[in-house]
Amino acid sequence: MRIRFLFLILLMVVQMHATTPTKDTVAKLYIATFDRAPDSAGLDYWLNSSGLSLEGIANSFFDQEETENLYGEVNDINVFIVAIYTNLFKRTADSDGQEYWEAELMGGNIAPSLFILAVMQGALGDDKTILENKTEVGLAFADKGLSNVSDAKEIMSGVDATEQSKTDALDKFDLGQEETSTSTYVGSQDGTIFTNNTTKFMWQNALLGHEELAEALTVCTDLSFGGYSDWRLPTLDESKDFHYNMNAQGNTPVQRFSTCTAEVVSDGYARTKEGAAQYGDEIGDPIGFSGKANVRCVRTDDGSTPNEGDSSLAPDIQSVVDRHNAIRQELYSGSDLSWSATVAATAQAYAEVLASKGTMEHDQDTPYGENLAIATYAIDYTVSTNMWYEEKPYYDYTLNDCIDGEMCGHYTQMIWKDSTEIGCGSAIIQTGSFKNGVIVVCRYNPSGNWTGDLPY
């Protein structure tokens, strides 16, 4: 019999907004749901007139006649799953993934729209490359002002993971000869890197978490991300330029560090949007600040192409893997966890389920171990891990049990030696007492916390 984890409630007081849709994410919804580029009029409506969050747009797609014609009432779950994977990645799901999603959809545990979001957001490797190529082509189509649905399907039909397929698709509609963006900053398709067309500075925009100034000095120099390893901390002036220009761009995704008051630069600290509002002065100005702030790294874009063989994980994913392994290495060695895209996809799907219901409960049907955390602010995977780690003093290895009256199940799952894979997901809560808060789900394979067994 499994020991079921009690969930950890992290009571915070800082609110955040629901997921803000961007051109990239809405384009990906078009690709996943309809297997076509977004039409210009439709993309404009969902972004600028609908007033919906990304989750709301995904749900509304299932009220459209086009979706009804494609999938009906989604009665044939197997065909539906195959269609979504083919739309996104030009392949079918692996057998384990197909079986899992069939059970979740047939059991009513996840809505079709949330399933699409989970698969879309969990893309890695070649899947991610294909989706990025399709998104670039789709946005070029919409930005040109095109709205013919047949053309939208045709331009997407041959796009795969190769650069040539992308070029061929753009050339088919004479889209490859023009710049598709005149913004000062141009973002990567997943929003993790922004490049300034004027200064040629490339900015890392993935979440690196909170770091004190002394610690932050080595964060960028140690970073391998996007296929590059020559990242550094920005200067104060560079940070000012970045914040002023990014905030001037109306179609730029909301900055991921918007809830933090300070950002680390080589000169000390700079105000973020939140810091300017709280402490006065302008965004990017120096701030007398001590404690934890966010880190955003920069490199000079010298025109070199990224290392296509680079297998480094996104910083927030690498961080949670490294933190788990550091905790495990306090007790033993030779059994590190690795990130699993398959496990992560199930964690993301279940996070979306909990977020839509506004509840906090463990999945009784998952074959994986599971840790949950909830907060009313932008909690990430590593912050959740550190909170679970606080249970360490409450676990008695001799008794193989928690100290009376205390919780330790999150900690024992993290250190369970037989678990070799981890995957996490998060979502913004849509209803209930934690509405607009964040829920984090981390899952472990094989599962731990078996009654009578020691964790290591």
C-alpha cells in the first residue's frame, strides 16, 4: 500500500495574473487544434479583443465550428490523441503516453483543451524544434495579413524540424523575403531569449530564480543555455536599455520577473517594473537593495549559430534537477535523477486539472510518485523543492517514519533512491480560495514511499 503524500500549502500574499496569451502561444494553439497557421483576423481577435487568458482561449477553441467539424464531441479518444500529436509534432504519441492520455481523457480527469495545452507546453528536443518552426511560419502568415484557411493549412503541411522545410514554406507564399518584425527586441519562439537588433545583445529570459548579489556573479558565467555558454551579467546601462525598450513594445510577452522588485546587474541592483512602482524612480535605475533578486543574463550576438547538439535543459528545469540531486547526494551517491519529458507532460496535465478545479488533491490513478505545492505568488519548481526539503528534520531513518505530528512524505519521495526520473508542471489556479495563484506538481518514476521500505 502506498503512503499517500499530504500536500504542502504555501501561504503567500502576493497575487499574480492568469497566463497572458502571446502571439507565440496562441499560434501554437492554432497549430495543435486545427493543424494550420493562425489567420490574421482570428489571431488579432484572440489577442486583442477576447479578453481571455491562454487557458480561456484554449477552452473557447472547442466552441468553434472548425473544432466541431474536426473532432465532433471527441468521442474517439484514440483518434483525437493521434491527431493532436500529429498536428504538433508530425508523429504519434509513444505507447505509454497514448495509454496515459486515453485514461485521463476517458475518465474525465482532463478536458481536451487542457490536454492540448499540456502536450504543447511539454515539447522538447525535435518536437520543440518542429513546433518552433511551425510557429515561425504560422506567425509570418498571420503577420502578412493572410486569413484564408485553406492557405493556412497548405503553408503548414510540409514543415518539420529542418530549416529547409521552414524556408520552403515561407517561400511558397513569398514570406521569406521580408522582415516579419520591426521590433527593437526579437524573441525566440518559446520566449526564452530576446535579441536587440540594434545593440546585438542577446538576453536570456528564462527563470533563473532568486539569487543574492554575491551568488549571482557566477550564475551567468556558469550558464549553458540556448546552445551558448558565454553568458554574463548585464551592466546597469544595459539593463536600463532592456527594460525601457521591452516595455515600449506592446506585443512583447510579459516579463517573467515582473513580480520581483530588483534584478541583479554587474553594478549591483536595478529596479524592475515592480521595484519602480514600490520604491519610486524609473525602471532600470539603481536601487539600494540587499537580499534576493532575479538574474537575467546577456551575451553579445556575434552571428554564430547555437550548438545544435546542445542538450542542456532550460534553466528552471535544470535547477530543479540539480537541487534534487544535491539533496540526494547528502545521503548517498550514484543515483541521480534525470528529467523525463513523458513524466513532465503528465505532471503538467494534472496541474492543469487541479488549476481548473481549484482543488488540491493527489492523483489516485497515477503510477508515479507525486509532490504538490500551492501558493498565491509565482512559485517555481525549485522553490517548491526547497519547501519540501524543510521536512528533512522530521524524518527518522531508524524508525523509517515521520516524527509524531510532523510531515515528511515530500522529503522521503525526493530522496527515494529507486526513483530515477523527475518531471514537473505548474498552472495558474482558475477558481477557489487560491484563484490566480500557482500550483506545482512534481512526479517521480518509479514512485517511492512504499510502506515498509527504506528510501535508501
